[in-house]
Amino acid sequence: MIARRPHLLWLLVPFVLYLGVLPFANRVRPVVLGLPFLFFWLLCATVLTPLCVWMAHRGDRRKKQQERAS
């Protein structure tokens, strides 16, 4: 399925940001923008998640348009 729809790999990015990298980002220091690093990391992951879902949706929409044109 991934071979036919590689744009769905964008949906793995939030998973990796939240769970895959969490043990490495679990630090109090350094402080970024007044937040402990872990909170800053989770804030960035939360902001990037809708972007990744939009990229997957956009790729899916393009794939459907190509299938209709064929």
C-alpha cells in the first residue's frame, strides 16, 4: 500500500516526533524560549502535526485526481 501511496508516510512524522524521539528530548535543560526543552519539543510537535496531516491529505487528493484523469 505504501508503494502506491507514499504520501501517507507524512502520517508517521507526528508519531516519531511524539514517541520515537521523546526519550532523547526528555531534558529540563536547555531552556528554550523560557520553556524546558521537553515542553518546547512537544509544542513544536503539536504545531507540526496538522501540517503533516495536510501534506498527506494533499498527496491523497492529487493521487485521486491522477486516477480520474487516467
